[in-house]
Amino acid sequence: MLQYPLAALRRLRTRWALWRAGPQVTAGTDLHIGANCRLWAPERLAFGRGVYLGQDVHIECNAEIGDYVLIANRVALVGRQDHDYRACGVPMRFTPQISPTMQAMPVSVDPLTNVVRIGSDVWLGFGCTVLTGVRIGRGAIIAASAVVAADVAPYDIVAGNPARPVGRRFESELVIAEHERRVQLGEFRLSERGDAHWIVRPGA
């Protein structure tokens, strides 16, 4: 019976993390936020449905995260242009930066590219780092400790620093189409009581 109060505490932790992050952070249903996560965005951070964040996840940039994304422990989404390192005569510690005080960044920073975009059904492995300006395609897998500095194609598996393709999640386009059809028609719900209480019903 301990699962009920624990589930309530997990839901409370998620609500608290969203409230603390501010109004620029939005989420779909069934979001799970693990312990010790840091969420912050200068403009917008949006989670889709059924997203899972493990422990110690750091998101400190603008980001768009699709449905059913699995983010493992210690993953970091960070800005590659957060500090104006070209400011002549200014030590790095004091350079203009994106921060809660919203100091002005140089005009060279394009707000349209200073964002991480993660498609639905993606798995970000333990300890990987994703830099802004990157788009991770639907269904992709990022290996543990990878550093993603360039776009990842849908259903690619990437690893290393910098991350490079090492395989495909599904080899056949027919299998990909069938997978996406069954996900679209299925029903998938998280329960904070544990995976024994999840609803996992792929479409027929």
C-alpha cells in the first residue's frame, strides 16, 4: 500500500518542479520529473505527453520535447551560445549571458536556432549532452554519454563525442510505418504507482 503515498509524492514533485521553473515551461499529460532536476529556459520549454525525466536532468535552454520521450538520469540540454565569449576585454566570468536576469545577448545569436528540438518517441541515454541548434528526429536513440552537436535523423542510433550514427532502431521503412501506425492508434498512460500500473496498448 506504500505505492499510493509514494505516487502522490512523485506527482507533487513534478508539480513543484514545474511551478518553480516558471510560466515559460509547459507540459502535456503524464509528465514525470525525477529528483534533483533543473529546468530553466529563457523563453520557452515545452514537454509533450508521457515524457519521463530521470534524476539529475538539467535543461537550461529553450527546448521543444515531443510525446513519449524517455530522458535518462543526468542528461543535459544546454545552450552552445549562452556566453558571449567574443566580448573583448571582459573575462569569461563576466561576459554577457543568457540568465534569469535576461542580459542582452549579441545580435549574432539567432533565437530561432538557439533551441533544442526533440521529436516524439526518442530515448536520451544516461549522461548524454545535447546542445542548442540540434534537432533530434522522431524515434531516435542517443547513447549514454554522447555529445550531440548536430542533427540526428529519425530512428538513427548515435553514440560518441561528437555523436555519430552507429545503427538504426528499425532497419525497414515498412516496420517504421507499422510502428508509427500502432503508436498513433494505441493508448499509453503512465502511472506513478509503477510500471505494473501503466497502460500500454499498441493499436491493432
